[in-house]
Amino acid sequence: MRRSSVDASIMAADAQKKGQDAKLEETCGSMGDAPKVRLVTKKLLKGHINKVNSVHFSGDSRHCVTGSLDGKLIIWDTWTGNKVQVIPLRSSWVMSVAFAPSGNFVACGGMDNMCTVYDLNNRDNTGAAKIVRELAGYEGFLSSCRFLDDTHIITGSGDMKICHWDLEKGKKTMEFNAHAGDVVTMSLSPGEGEQGHGNVYVTGSVDRTCKIWDIREEKAKQTFFGHESDVNSVIFHPSGQAFATGSEDKTARLFDLRADQQLALYTPPNKTSGFTSCALSKSGRFIMCGSDDHSIHIWDSMKNQHNGTLGGHENRITSICLAGNGMALASCSWDQNVRVWV
């Protein structure tokens, strides 16, 4: 990062701090305490034979896709615990998976520097879901991808860029330098209509910042500072006015778009492990983070109280995802298993 951009970042961060006149937990001090979250593993999904790196729910809140270093994508029915499809990959180094809101397509990518899109309704001659697009041209690993709809996808990568793709044409509609380090995570804002998202999305990076974007533009709307290490996960608040983060710096945070700054900082009782992933409850009252310590930590986001942990995984939790209806949480781990918490 050049000196001038570092100076500008420091000035912007200072300006955000000066605008803070209260802390969220102080303002919410008169609220009643949130009830203890008592989620249990409803389904233990076994099928992968290597580390599972990513999980994402379909728009139907029932099916999810997982990607593993065993070179497989698995489509699961989380209600029954059954495998719906097993998709063999050309590269086993998968880091990110995405389910289209419609449930018709899944995408994945990783160290192969490519985003591959599969049509779940069409099979090739081996019986596996058909590859419809292989989106190449990245100069770094593919770290994150999210469908806007069945014909458009956004990707973030280790070359610090964000790309927008038209899947029907197989071409980029937009490509731009987004961060001063690897783009590692993204989340679409909630919205109305079939797509289930608005025009806004947020990204997190190893440059320790988060940025707000409009899908129609190449310049960030807002930049948020505060984290002291890689931002590994971002997730939009259900209101669309805030987002939560999980970081390598062993903290989770809540940032507000209207206040243009951090509202709260969440730390676990034993600050020993970084956070790989985060999710927010349907109401936004609870923030959940998957951790290197094999647990999912939960906080009351309003009162900044640690609510408890979900235990069961036997290794690093790599990814968590809340179903769209808010009724289930899926988690995956280096222990090769996927858990559905209800």
C-alpha cells in the first residue's frame, strides 16, 4: 500500500472515530437480556473424506452445498440428512462455494484460479451435474463467489480484484481493483423480489478493511476500519443497514452503514483463536462466529454479552451459514463433517 493511501486510510479511520458519541451496549443497557441460545446438532452430515472448507444454503432454506479438499461438492438435504448430488471437481483445492438463490446452480473455486458453475438440473454422461461455465482469468486464487441470480455472479480473488460475470455470455461485465490485499469474503445485502438481495454488497480483505459496493459501480461507497488482522468473513445484517465481521484478530465486530463506523466489538471469554466465519440470526439479535478453537461462539449483538458456544466439531470450523428462513445453521470443519444446528 502506498504512503499516500495509508495516510488517507488513517485520516478516514480517525474521522469515523470522532463521529462516535455512544457505544451500542450502553445505549441498549436497559434492554432485557436475550435468552440463552440452545441449538443442538439436528443432522450430522457425513460424506466428505477430507477437510470441508465452505458451506452455503440454497434459497429454499433446505438444501446446502459443501466443498471439500477431497475434490467433491456435495448437495445435501438438511431436513433428511441425505446427499442429493455428489459432484466431482477438476481441482480439489476448493475454497469457496455458492448456491444460486433459485437452487438451480452452484459455483465453486479456489487455488485453481477459476470459478466453475454447475447446472444441478442437467447431468453429463457420467451422471454428474453439468459444467455450464468455467470463469478463468484470475491472477490469484478464487476466495469468494455469490450469485446475483441464475445468470450473474460476483467473485473476489487473491489478486485483490472483484469481477462481475454474465454467465450466459461467459464474460466479465466488470473487473476492478477492490482492496490493497486479497479479497477473501463477500455478502449481498438482503432485498426484495426473486433474487432476495439488493444492489449493495460488502467485502472483507486481508488489508484489514471492509468495503461497501453497489453492483452497478466500480468505486466503493464506504470503507470501514478497525480490525487488526485479516477480515475472514462478512455478513449483512437482515435490516440491510449494518454488517458483522469475523477476523483473524480474534474479534467479531458490527459496523453500521448509516453511522459510517463500528458499533460494537465482540470478544470470546478466552481470546485465543481467530474467527473464520460469521452469521447473524434472522432478527439480527445474535451474532455467531466459527472459530479455530473448534467452537461456534454466540453473542447478544445489542448488549455485547457472550451468550455461549456450540461444541461438537473436532477441528477448525471453516464456514458457517444461516438458512434464509433463520431456522437452521450449517457449519463445516476440518474434521470432515458438516453439522446442521436447529
